[in-house]
Amino acid sequence: MRAAIQSEAMRLFLEKGFQETTIEEIAEAVEISPSTFFNYFPSKEDVVLQDDLDPLIIAAFNAQPEELSPLAALRNGMRDVFSNLTPEQNALARQRMALVSGDEDLRAALMGQFMGLVDEIAGLVAARTGCSPTDFAVRNLAGALLGVMMSAMLVVAEDPTRDLIEVVDAAVAHLEAGLPLGKARPVDAR
């Protein structure tokens, strides 16, 4: 049911616009009541922001060899997950990126999730490194990683011809290299 709600909601958002689509319309399209909608998603924004790839990326990250740095493990894990997306999953990821980048309320909701995401990533990094998840350097790395991922998302949303795997990989590689600017940049995401 959750997948059906998300699928119909995304279809309506893309047809009518995020703001113009009501929860009642989504519920009607899936043949459920609006109250049943809320059993699956706390808000309309959560339909877009709910990412079923996160658990796959976490599992792929945890499966990486222990000798890899957290960023290298994440790059490999994301490459593994993104390269195995079905065409439907890839389309959904791109649709979500486009909706978020084009809607102020969705961008605000995503920023509202930022603290929780920093904590989640910090926990993964801490488990790999033996550091505390509240360690300043661990949280800094988690925040920087989220920043480059948001930047990659915007690049792909603005140019649908861009390869998702290539852009995400280049974003994390750029972070790994210390975020150099100018001609010294080791990776160009284009």
C-alpha cells in the first residue's frame, strides 16, 4: 500500500504540481480514505522525502571492507546500490530530486530532516571508525557529506541527462579530496 500511495502521489505531483495536489486526491487515486493515507505517511511532504534506498545504502556501506575510509566505503556502497536500480527506481529517484529542487516547502522539509540525517550518518561513521557519534569531526564529516549529496541532487535535478551514479560519485570524491576549488579540482562532475 505504501508503494501504491507513493506511486500515485508522484504521478499526481508531476501532473498537477506538488502544491496543487491534495491528500484527498492522492487517497482517491489509491482508493483509500484520507485518514488511511496518514497511516502510511505523516504528511504530503513525507511521500516525496521517504527514501526506500537509505536502508540499501546503509547495508552496502556496512558490507564494505573495514580498511576502507568511511567516505570510500560510502562511495562504493552508493555506487553498488545506484548501479543496481531498476529503471522504475531510477525514475522515482530523479522525480523526487526534481520535485524537491523545485518546491520551497519540500526543500524546507528536507532541511528539517537534516539533523536526523547528520545523526544517522554520524552513527555509521562512528561504528566504522571507533569514534563517538557526537565527536565533532564525525559530525562535521556527516554534515559535509550531506552537503555534497544535496549539491549532487541539485545537479541531477537541473539536468536530467546527467548520470546519477557519476554525479554522486564525483561529489563524494570531491569531498574525499578536501573540496579543492579551481584547476586543482581532481574530479569534475561534468
